[in-house]
Amino acid sequence: MNKVSSSKQQEVQRIVETISNAISQRRLKPGTRLIEAQIVDVLAANRNHVQSALQRLAMQHIVTIEPHRGAMVAKPEAREAREIFTARRAVESAIISGITAETMQRYRHELEAQRQAEKAAIASDNRLEIVRQLTQFHLLLAKISNNRVLMEILTNLTVRSSLIVALYQRNENPSCHCDQHDSIICALQAGDGDLAQQLMSHHMDVLEQELDLHDVEETPSLRDVFA
């Protein structure tokens, strides 16, 4: 790979990460138009690089691109929301299974720093920081499991989960989430993988139960409309 190609890939990745972070922290809401000229200006980026970044995000189902309308932040339907949480359960379970008490010990300082960051965010009542820190907990566990593929998959799923929460969440008790994180950490530090799996499964159940997915009407097909 030559330097020009490598530099382009790094710049495209920078734009992808900037947009993804804004979505995961709910600064960009579902359905928001992503106007190329504005992104070029705000991020001091090349238009071709911005287009490549948006196309990559579209492939990850984080952005949708429509003819004559351009790009916008995705608005997942209720069915997709359920499927994403099913996928997250599988990925989070695989991540937990790759963590031992020994690896938890090696990351004890990062874990404690994360725990304090979550509590500080909740105490400050800063919505964006709370979302960022609660998400970071899951990404830290993926880092500890030392599986790059699972890390990549989870990163994508957490961004898409943020869109779902923005659309469907009824209410939230951040301190409850923080307490659940503490319980998962304690189980992993004690080497009790089975308990950690159960706690993570319960945690994902709680997150999904906060979503109002039952009364959402699915968009009917034209065949159904005109039948």
C-alpha cells in the first residue's frame, strides 16, 4: 500500500469515526440529513473522502443514502431494533467467554477508571457524557477479551443501538446501568464466567425492555395497501 492510499484510508476513517461518535453520543439524531458540503467545511475534509466515508457508513447500516436526497442518519425500524439486540446478546456473550480473572487483573486500573468515569458522568447529569461512558464500558470489555473481530462488530452494533434508543426509549435510569456494570465486573474478577454471562444477559434484557417496540406500526408494503 502506497503512502497516498494509506493517507486516504486514514482520512476516511477519521470522518467515519467522527460521524459514528456523534451518532453514538446522540448528538446526531435518526433521520438527520448529512449534507456533504457542511461535513467538508466542519471537518476540513476532502469531498471525495467525505463521500467514501458516507458510503462506508451506509454499508454498515448507520447511514442511508437515497437518490436525489443524499445521505441521512439511519432510522431503524422496530424489527431491526429487535434483531440488533439479538445480535448484541450473542456478541456480548462471546466477549464475556473470552475474559478470564487474570486478564481482568491486568486491566484493573482501566476498569476502575471506567467505573469512576461512569459515576462522575451520572452525578453531573450530562446526558451526552452518560451515554458515552455507558457505551465505553462494553467496548472496554471487548478490548479486554482481545478479539479484534468482536470489537469491530460490537463497535458497529453500539452505534446502531444508539439510534434505536434515540427512537424508541421510554425512560432510563443510568444509575441502574452503572450498578449492573459493577456486578458484571465483580463476577469476571472472581472468575465466575457463568454468573457474568447471566448478568450480561439480564443487562441486555433491561436495555431492550426500556424500548417501546410493541406498539410501533411496521410500514406496510404497497401490495398490502392495495390488496
